[in-house]
Amino acid sequence: MLTVTSYANRTSTTDGSQYFSLELTSDDTEVVLSQNGRYYVTAKKCFMSSTFPEPVCKSMLGKQIPGGISKVECEPYEFTIPETGEVITRQHRYEYLPVGMATV
């Protein structure tokens, strides 16, 4: 299961229109060893575009959606780790995966 934990106002890169996307967070936590040798707990997150207006997005906070989050390869991009400010290069992104779909 995934939980709607936030939402964001986005701008379309194709036509400049505004829309809202929902942040989905996995209920499955993972313990990770960082590059500096310290352990931390994390959960997979992704954003999913929506056609909802802001009041509906706000009402969705805390609701659960069936499915998972899949790691998908993509073109390399820079990513700043929010907790440390460290800039790293990633070659993957996370996407919503509906129930019953095979993992990529």
C-alpha cells in the first residue's frame, strides 16, 4: 500500500499549463548504509500526476492507494539529498506501479 503524503503544483513542460501531482510514499521501509558508514531508514517515494484541483489533493492527504513503487532506469540527472545537501548523479527514478503489474 501507498500513502498520499503531500502534493505539489507543477507546470507542464509541453504547454506550460498548471496541474497538481500527489506524492506517494511506500509503507515498506528500508535500512540503508550511507557512503559515510552510517545507517538510516528510508521509504520509496514518487509523484503521480492528477487532474484534481487543490482542495481535492488536500483531502487526499493520508489516504491509502493500492500498489507499489518501482525503480525505473532513466537518463542521468543530478539529485540533492535533502538531509545532507550532497549532490549525487542518479540514473533511475521511482514510478507508481498499480496492483497486479509486474515490477520493472
